[in-house]
Amino acid sequence: MKIEDITFNENGLVPAIVQDEQTGNVLMLAYMNEEAMAKTIETKETWFYSRSREELWNKGATSGNRQKVKRLSYDCDQDTILVQVEPIGPACHTGEETCFFQTVFEEETPNRQIVHDVIASIRNRRNNPVEGSYTSYLFREGIDKVLKKVGEESSEVIIGAKNEDKRELTSELADLLYHSLVLMEISGVTITDVKKELVKRRIEK
């Protein structure tokens, strides 16, 4: 990507859509000029141009809610930028994770972030145990208990598949995934680690 390839508007600006690299959530929309884009590439943090203040601003410089830039892309017309980031804190000044938290229409609740939500919940139960919580119980019992559950759920997945019962198999796979995520938390393996391994295998093959 070269800055000279971008088509800036008559005010020297281009809209920049910021997206969470891991979850796919759209976090915010802002504008960049050439200088903001150059500083974004140089610092690997998001920089934008404020149309109201007529100056550059670094996301999170005041709040601490910075955005580590992982990838910059542009669309087919070369007049819109997609900035994929690792967010350090919420993107919205209201404290919401994304600026797009108000829904006008929704046919079905999106599920693309559910694994990340479950991981966050598991981590919270580990750091803040709750009496009566099954997840807290697993952490209290330790890795041997979790490994036992992973083994049990693996067997139940096999049974569900042999029974050719899609509903049963779906439920058992969800149980296996949950217990695998608990095991990952105990062992220090992240979902990013697993994704990177899958990418590596795909490239090698």
C-alpha cells in the first residue's frame, strides 16, 4: 500500500473505518489526511484528522484507549481506508467498545464475537471467583479436573456423531469447546495462538 495510491477528497481527507482485527467488530469511523496516514504507518497507532478542530489527533493519547495497527487496506475505488487494529480499551468516548452500539434494525443477534465473549467470561471467573460458578469451580479444582472434562466431552462428541443427531452433536461440541477454552486459559494458550497455527498450516500446505 502506498499513500500516493489513495484518492483523497477535495479537502484532502479519506474516510477510515476502524475494525477490531480479532472480532471483526467495526469500532469507529474517522478521517485521515496524508500526514495522519503517514504517522499511522510510522507509529503503528491510529492517527486521524479532526475536521472540527482542524488538527491531527492520536487515538487514546488522552484516554489511554489506544489502537495498535495490524493492517491497512483500501477499497476498490481507493477512496476508503480499512484500519484493522488491536484495541487497547474501548473505542467510543462513551466507554462503549464500539461507536456503533445503537441498533436501528436487527433481524438476528450476531454471533461472530461469542467465542471472544466466552473467553472474557472465563478469564473473569478465574481472576474473580464466584461462589456457585461452574467455571470458578473448574479453576479451583485445577488442570487435572479440566483435562478429565475435556476427555469426557470428547467421548460425548463421538457418541453424538455416531447417533447422527445434529442437535445432540452441536450441544456436545459446544461443551467440548467451552472446556477446551478453560484449558487454554489455564495453560496460557490464546485463541490468537491457535489462529496463527491454523494460518501457518494453511500457508505451508
